[in-house]
Amino acid sequence: MRRLTLAVLLVLAGCSSGGADNTVGFTAVDLTATPEALATHGDMLVIGTRPSDHPELVTRTKDGTVSNSRLTPATPYGKEAHWYGITSDGTTITGVGGERGGAHGNVRWSAWTGDTRAINEKPQAFSTFGGYGAGELIGPVRTAKGPLIIGTWQSAKAGLDIAAWTYAAGTWTRQPSAGTVLESSQELLRFPLAVTPDGDGALVTGWQIAKGTVSAAVWRFDGTTWTTATLPDGDAALAARCWDGTCHVVGRSKGKLAWWSGPDWKKLTTPDIPVGDDDKLAAPVPVNGVPTLVVEHGGVKLVSEKDERPADGPSGAVVAAEKVGDQVFVIAGGRLWRLGQAA
């Protein structure tokens, strides 16, 4: 496998236009509410937004036209949900929302299904995502056999198992984790953090601890079977995106940015960027064919195998990145931004 070249886009606060001919800029996309999640739906961008007290779903076409989908909640917590994730197969949009509530302040989950015209909350039995064994939901992911929701659930052996829910006829059903690589044990505890489509299946990223040793890990679903791999010299795999047969995973190693490429899971050389225990990373995106990561650090640069380019852009935490056609979008500092084309 030929060596992959890593490009890391550092988005930093306080930059100015600079004036260099090769400056790459960001343009703010005006929305009426705070963006929380992004997904690609065919040639459209889907944006999960939230005004002060309720969720909305917005679409943006290639020409920049922004429209609201009709969103219909079915439960009190659905009416107040934040977006935890959105996915699409180009026809159907699936979303996961959540809002804390109840006596213990746990997240009350909501599952959404629809298209760009209308998306509806599909009410589920309380025991589907809640109850004594409940963990967290990471988010939805599309596969060739239909959408999955990835999260955690009480393990029969120790801690929490990684859990996967499948969807049919309006109902989400948790699949057994026992006897698979999703199951935790007293010797090995597993913790998922993110999920992304991977061919016909899905890739889950996270971390695990075995005999006191913490390591970054991934769990891969090929549409039928789950397999797992430990990533070399890593503490946690925080986000990933797969395209052209390669998965690009970013995370943390000894408090610094780490990057792996799979399926052979080689660790790549990266700039010296601190990543704390509580930090999150957005999934990498291809920019002009080069794997690119959008992060917050302290000046603005576009770093690739060819050169380093200054970039005018947003400040604040980067929580999502998505590519639609030849356009790249990021959520940073509570706003949506579009990356200018790098020639």
C-alpha cells in the first residue's frame, strides 16, 4: 500500500487576511440557529440545528439555497433534543437526539427518520435506549443493510458493552453483543467514542483498557461480522472517516495528536498538536484529494505535502466537518463555515 500523505488544517483564533496569493479562506454560512451536526445527503448538506429550546433540520444545496425540513417530534424530550448525530444513505435521513431530564438527569434519547422534506421522531419503548442497563448513544451510521445506532449497554460480564441497534418497521432493536468483539469482560473494558460509514458497514472508534493498559482501538463491521484492532502507540481514537478503501482515524497519543490509516492501521507522522483527555476531534475530510483534519490550535495554516498555506477562518471548538461534492463545511465556534477551494 502506497504511503499516505497527511494534511492537517489548523484552525486558530485571531487570524487576519494576510494578503498572500495562496491564502485559503473560510466563508460563514448564515443560519438562524446553532449548528450541532452535519451529514451528506446526495449532493446536499444536512445540518442539525437547535434554536434556544428545540431541534431543527436544515438542508443546503450546492448553489447555497438553505431550506428547513418539516420536523415532527413525538415525545416531550424529542421536542427539546440536541442533535447527537445524523446520517444518510442519499434517500433516508436518520438522526439521534437527546436532552437531559428526569430525576437523575440522564439523557433521554430520541430517534428520527425521514428525508429532506420531513423528518419524524419515531417513539420507542423506554427500555429500547433507557432503563437500568442503559449506557450512552454515540450516534447513527448508514450501512448497506440499513441504519445502525451505536452506543453502550450494561455488560453481563463487566462494565459496558459496545451496543448496536438495527431498525425495521419503525422500531429500533438492540442486537446481542455477548460472544462478539463488542463485549467487555473483567480483563478488557471497551469504550466507543465515534462511528462512521465504512464501505457496506461501519467503523467504530474509541479506546479500551486491559490489565491497566489503555490503548486506542477500532471495531469494524463488514455488514455481517464485527472485528477489532488495537491501534499502535495510541491512547484513544476520537474520530474517523473512510473513503476510497482507506479509513483515516485521528485521536490522542500521550497528550498529542495521533493519526492512523487502515485497514492496516499504520501510525502516521503528525504535527505536534496537543490533544487533552476531554478534547474532541472532527472527522478528517479530503481537501483536493488530501486527507485533512480541522482542529483548533493557535494561528491558521493549511498544511499539506505540497506546501503550507495561511487560512482565514473561524475560531472556537471544531465539532464537525463534512464534504459535499467539492465543498467542505465545518462547524466551529457555534457557526457553520465553508472552506474556500485550495488551488
